[in-house]
Amino acid sequence: MRAEARREGADTVTATPVTHEPADAVAPGTPAGGAPTASTPPATPTVPRRATPGWLLALPVPAVILLGWHFGAVHGWTLPFGIRMGYLPEPLDVGRRLVDFAVGGIYDDSFSRTLWQHLLASFLRVMQGFLLALVVAVPLGVAMGRSRTVFRMLEPTVNLVRPIPVTAWAPLALLLIGFGDRSTIFLVFLAAAFPILLNTITGVRQVPGRLLEAAAMLGTPPRQALLKVVLPAAAPSIVAGMRIALGLAWVILVVGETVGINTGLGALITQAREQSRTDVIVVGMVVIGLAGFATDRLLMLLLKLGLGRRPILT
């Protein structure tokens, strides 16, 4: 009886259908390894760092120099080469003298309110000598750089005259030209001509020959290739020589204005030396430095406007 009942119960049991998921089915958000993980957050955009302004980077060096100058003058330091800073005026005294030199109202002596006439006279002499050197040295440098014959003819003479210091030319210039602006302009011309000449020769000789070949293949005449290929390719070297020459022009200006000239920054320094006015001497040096810096920036601005986007030395 019991066996029959068990058989009947087994016959009445129905199988439950079983569904099988594919082995490679993965739940959303679950990696291939099988362990669910949190979704990766989107990457945060990086904010570009702002570049430090150039004028801000340039401030520490003058600040350190002024501090060293102040403490050296106050405490009477003696530097190498026997430099006795106790004889120097303090920076604050030089600043007051500079303000009086420009607008007056502090000391009211013979040096008060004379800055602009001295600066204008020196600026005109520097510009005349520099422009004369530019007009002579650039064409001559192009000719020496492009022609081996011209280079061999002039190179020995150039390197023979170049080492002679301008201070050695000064007495001869006074005898041959006389006192006045012309001798100073001549000395400035000598100082500025050689850096422009040598840099122009170097820049022209470094122009790749493939550029000239490409220009010839495009039908550019040789004379136009000089203006359209050679000079633009040599522009960075020529500009570098111009900047060096302009700085040397301000250096030599003091030598040219020491004798026979009453107006100019060099003449001002000479008069202050005769009166042992160290504050006025330092003021003259500061003004020459500022004038040289300003004219260099003016030169670069004019070159960028004239050359457009062509690469030049910055």
C-alpha cells in the first residue's frame, strides 16, 4: 500500500523549469572579473598655471643691489679690488638728486633741472653715430658675407683696425676733427660699426644654400633674392649686432663728451668729477643706464613693427 502511494506521489510531481543565463552576461557596472565596483568619476580638468610676469622676475636683482649698496655705504664696506663703498652716496641721496636733476626744487644748484637738455644732447649724438654705423656696416657686411673676394680684401684691414680702442682714437679725433659734436659722433660711429659689421657677415654667411637654390628654382632674380632671402634669413644676427652696437654707443659717449663739450651726460659726469660730487656722478651713470635700456626697447619695437612676424632676437 505504502509503496503504491509513493509511486503515485512521484508521478504527480512536475518539474520546475530552470532558466540558465549565458556565462558571459555581466551586470551593468560590473567589471569583467565579476566583482562590482563603483563607477569611475570623470577626470577634473587641470587649470593651466599662470606664467610669472617678466617685470616681476626682474625685481629681485635690483632690490638686492640696492640693499647691498645701502648697507655698504652706511657701514663703509671694502670690496675686492679695493672698492671702498664708504665714499659712495646712499641710494636715497641719489634718488633725491635725481629728482632735483629732473624737476628741481630740492637743492636748486647748477645741476638742478638740467636733465632734459643733457639727455637730449647725448641722445642726438648717439643716434647720429649709431645710424651712420648702421648705414655703412650693414651693406659692407652683406658684401663681405656674399663675396669671398671682397671678404679676403677687407677682412685683414677690419681685424687690424678693430682692436684699437676708441679711447686711443679720441685724442686723434680732437686734433683732426676738432672740439664739438662731430668728434663725439665719429667716436660713437667707430664703436658701433664693428659689432654690426661682424654680425652681418656671420649672419649672411650662415644662410643655407638650399634657400637660395629654392628661390632660384622659383624664378627669383639674384638681386631680389638678396632682399627676399638673404637679409630676412640673416636678420637675427644683424639685430643682435645692432643691439650690441647701441649699448656700446652709450658707453663710448662718455669718452667723447669729456673734452670740449659742455652739454651732455658725459660732460655732466666730467663736471661732477672736477667738483668731487659723487652723487651727481652716480646720477649721470643711472641716467645713462636708463637711456640705454629705453633705446634698446625702442629699437626692438621698431624692428618688430618693420619686420612683422619674422623671427628676430628678443
